[in-house]
Amino acid sequence: MLGISERVALLQGKLRLHNQPGGGLLLEVELPHPRIEAATANGRWMTG
């Protein structure tokens, strides 16, 4: 897990771990997408 969390941090992302009922583990990784980030900053990409 340490290797994964280090890589996610280097990419300025988020890592979440969720225990699943009945066992198991869910890894959720969120990484920024450079083109979407840039478009949002320029006001060209709006969601919602």
C-alpha cells in the first residue's frame, strides 16, 4: 500500500481505502486530469 499511496501523492491525487462488508478492501484513487483542470481554470469546462 505504501508504494501506491506514494505514487498517488506524486501525481497530486487522492487515495481512499474502504473496508467491504464480509471482507475485502476497495481502493479508490482520484487523479487530476491536466486538460480538464486547465479548461476548468479557463472557464471553458463547466459541470453541474
